[in-house]
Amino acid sequence: MKAMLCTGYGSPDVLQFGEASKPTPKANELLIKVQAASVTPSDCAFRKGDPFVVKLMYGLRKPKFAILGVEFAGTVEAIGPAVQRFKVGDQVFGMSPKTFGSYGEYLCLAEDQPIAKQPSNVSAAEAVAICDGSTTALLFLRDVAKLQAGQHILINGASGAVGIYAIQLAKYYGATVTAVCSAANRELVKQYGADHVIDYTSSDFTQSQQRYAVVFDAIGKSTYGHCKRLLTANGIYLMTVPTLSIVLNMAWTSLGKGKKAKFAATGLNQKPANLNFLAELITAGTLKAVIDRRYCLADLAEAHRYVETGRKKGNVVIEI
């Protein structure tokens, strides 16, 4: 099968188009013909081996898995004899955070992993786009912050993949949303539900006079120390990047009542139920895909370069 192979850590040039063995499903696995994948900042981190924790988890000298890529959408081509939830021909979407593999024409994944049937009202590209971002936003807003109707939430990095779906999910839960982005993306975040917009290029959002039940940094560009004043008495600061600062502030704020700092490893905590819930929202039209650019598999390196500019809006999708 055709695949993009990553044989070492480094720049996007380490991604090479080549051949790999087509996988064979085990008893509890699906063989999925991949139709679309995504490129995220996390994918770039896995490719670079930076931060160093990536190398500790996935190989010190080179990636343990030659075919990277986490999110996917595609068609079930074969199933193992123990599979019960899916059948051949099902359109599915999901994540492979432990074994990767979506940057190839086929992947195998156990049916108890985060996989769901793709809603009929979206394409494979749209399904994988929503999967990238909304899965992270869901766990932070629903499970960590326990966002409630009537609360005010500020989302930093609101035009990115996590941020744009955080807006849509926050509105679903009945919150009032303040989006932080550039002026160029003002209309985009308003289109997807933001009630208020702060242009970070002309205003320091940390100096806002509004107080928020939740401050969600979807891009890892702020700190709890700078955002603490924005929180209500029992407000929660959420950070998507596991910096030393957030780890220390989590430990400190956990000791007493009041304002809290939180981080969660959402990629490793996804379950089929989360994907099924998101599929329901997609079917209802509550979640809508935001695709910035589309690339073919052979141009994966170029897609990685674009994502690393930090200028993408919503998602970058690989069509296979």
C-alpha cells in the first residue's frame, strides 16, 4: 500500500512517500481503507520529537511507528471474527492515538478504540476535520470544566482546530462565548457562534474587565498567572499544552478552594462514546466542519509546513 513514512525525527522532509505492507486485521480489529486524515500541531510534534516527552513515549532515536497520523475517516474493508459493532462497508471516523497509521491507504484498529460510524450528512474530509479538534474541546469543556448554561467562557486561539469546535460546543452547552483571535478571523468565529471577539493584535485579552467561569487556552500561548484575574471566584483555567507552568499551577491550585488550573491528556482518554456523541451533533447540524486547506497524501510534508506556520483556520485535511 502507499503511505508516507517517517523514519526519523526532524523537519517535514523526513516524511517520504513510499510502500508499506498492507495490514491484516486481528480477531477484534477492523481493516479500514483510509479516505481522509488530518494534520495537527500534535502531528508535527510527533514528527519532530519535540517536546522531548514524545521521544520518551514513542522512541528515543526514531519514531516507533513509521506511519504517523492519528485522525482518520474511511471505509471498513474487512473485520476480524470477534468484531461485533461494525460490518464491512461501514463508513467510519475516529482516532488511533496509540498506534497511529492514518497517513497510509489502510490501517487496522481494534473495535474498542475511538471509532464511530460516520454521519451520512458529511464527507470523509468533513468527518475527519470535526474529529480533529472537537474531541479535545469536548473533554476539556464537558468533563474537565463541566461547562454549564449561562456561564461565560473565553477561548484563546478561537480560530484554530480546537478553538473553532470549542465555540460550537460551548454554544451547545448554553454558554456565552468570547473568542480571542486576529481581526482577520473575526467573521469566521462569529459565524460559528462567538458572542464577543477580542482582537489579540490590538488588545491584551488578559486585561479584559469581564470575568469568566472558564478561560480555555486552545493553543497554549498564555499562562495561568496572566489569566488568573479573568476568572470568577471558582473559575477554571484550561491549558491544552503540558507545560511545566501548568503542571505546577495544577498542583498548587488543587490544594485549596477557589480558582483552578487544569490540563488533561485528552488524546489518550478518548472513547467510542465520545465519537458517537459527536456523531449525533454532526447529524443534527450542531457541529460543522471548518476546513482551511486540503492536500493529497504525497504532499503531506507541505501540509506539515503550513500547519507549523501557526496560521491555519480550523483544519488541514489529507485526502487519500
